[in-house]
Amino acid sequence: MRHATVSIAAAMILTSTCPAATRLKDLVAIEGVRDNQLMGYGLVVGLNGTGDKRQTVFSAQSLTNLLARMGISVSPSAILVRNTAAVLVTANLPPFAQNGTRIDISVSAIGDAGNLQGGVLVLTPLKGADGQVYAVGQGSVVTGGFVAGRGGSSQTLNHPTSGRIPNGAIVEKASPSVIPTARIRLQLRQADFTTSARISEAINHKFSASAHAESSGIVNVDTPADFKTRTVEFVAELESVMVEADRAARIVINERTGTIVIGKEVRIAPVSILHGGLTVEIQTSLAVSQPEPLSSGKTTVTPDVKVNAKEEKARNIVLKQGASVEELVQAMIAIGSTPRDIIAILQNLRAAGALEAELEVI
């Protein structure tokens, strides 16, 4: 007899939003001080027969071009090298990176190579969005995974077709960063009008600087007179300013995993909730009918399907003025509700206009 059941495992998290000051460094970024993404095309050599196959045409062409620069002339159609793989190399160029600075790079196979383990990336120029070369990468690839065995008896751990090279690239050209001057523009990581106004007020309170909120995402700060020649020191002092950030009431739901993240400040209007559950159970058993010995009959299998439906009594919850989602969750857990029940009720509360929060489903 086969018994089909569905099990739902879920977790629920309530986040506390007690007022707490946060460093300005964690709330904003200085305009112009940012990373820049780099990308390049290269070859990984030294693979143990796990490189690109004949179907990857550009791998052989790249290898012949590399050999041509070394004075060796060979046709791409005349070689069959499986120890080489074509890869894309990516990296982030940090702000104010100078010539000679080393950065980490990521290497990813773009052909049909099966494994980059043990490979070495040959000299690869890394270009920015403007087409200029800012770094050059080379080194041994660390995959963090492996492939063991052959044919049907093999085991793969993680993703052996991509890896990293720690400190694998050398910066050849300084990154295009903007040095803070007499006016500094602060960009909020999460735009919010209240937080922007509080940042401006906190800066004006600590320094004799003229700071004003331009929008929900930008705060302009004029460098004080005594810091005109010490902009770096002023930025360091600016980053240590403590600000109480404001956060919007939000509920995040992941229905696939049953995870609910709820801000403690979320409020619910006076409402009465009536919720009931319906359980459907399907059981299938197979009845086998055997024919008599030496008869011309055939063995038949007949499925016997039984369906049982059980509906629970409706459960009632009454919430008064100013009730929080925490009180709702505690009341529902007390009556034995599952996370999926809570997700359904939160969605219905939002549709009814009784939930004073932003509901985000991911």
C-alpha cells in the first residue's frame, strides 16, 4: 500500500527594531568611491584531459593565436588539445587601487570543459567598461570542488568548472575613483527621507558643516573650514557619526521554504480573523488477481483509491486597536497554526487593508 503525504517545514523570524544608533559608515557611501567591475577572456592550461572538446571551436583558435605570438604557426583544425579550456575572468577593482596592488579574480569555463582542477590561467588582460586594461591576471586556479571516478561511477563536489585565484591579478592602472573635495555627496544604501533628514541633522550637530538632505538618497556635506586641507581626516570623522536609521514596516515571505520575516513595528488594524483547515488524504492500494494454474487467464492489478476529507472547525482570533504582528503570530501558534496558515492570513490581511506594512513575497 502506498501512502501519499505532503510535509511542509517552515521557519518564522521576528526582527526586533528597538531604536539603536548606527554608524554613518554603515548607512551611506561616498559618491565616486566605488568598485569597478573588470572582465577578460583567457585560457586555462595544464588540465588532465578535462579541457574543451572539439565542439568548442574558439578554444582551439585562442590556443593557436597564443602560439602564433610565440612564433609557432599551427592551424586550429590540425590540433586536438584537451588540456586547455577557454574561460571568462572577472574581478572587482576596489576604489583607489594603485599600480602593483593585487586583487582576487574569478575564473569560469565557457566551453564544454568538465573540470578546471589543477589548471593554470595564462596571462589575461582585464578590461573595464571603457575598454581599457586595468589589471592583468595569471596563476593557479582553486576550484573548491572535484570530480572523482569515470563514466557512471563518478562523484562531483561543488562546481569544478569555476574557481578563484587569490591575489591572482596585478593592477596596472589606477582605478577611476573620485577624491572627496570641498563638497562631499553621501549616498544612502537604502533611500529613506527620514533617515536622510536625521543624517543631515546629526552632521550639523557635530560639525560646523553645512549639511542638507537633497533627496531620500543623497545628503550634501560642505567640508568645514578647519578641514579644508584634511579631507581624508574629515571623512574618517564623518563615518563615526552615530545616526538612528528609520526603517519601513515590512514583512518578507518566502512561500517556497515557508520562511516569514516580520518587523516588530508592524501594526494591525482592529480585525477579526476566522480561519479553518481542510485536510485531504489520498491512499492507494493495489489488489492483485491471480488466475488458476494452467488456465488461460492473466494476472491483473487493480488500484483501489480511497479519499478521505476532514475539515477542522473554524478558529477565531480577535485583535484590538494597536495590535502587533507579534501578538497575531503568538495567538496563531497557540491554536496550532502552521507557517503556511500564517502566510495565508497575512496575505488576506493585506488585501483587506488591515495590515499596516509592506508585504514582499520572494
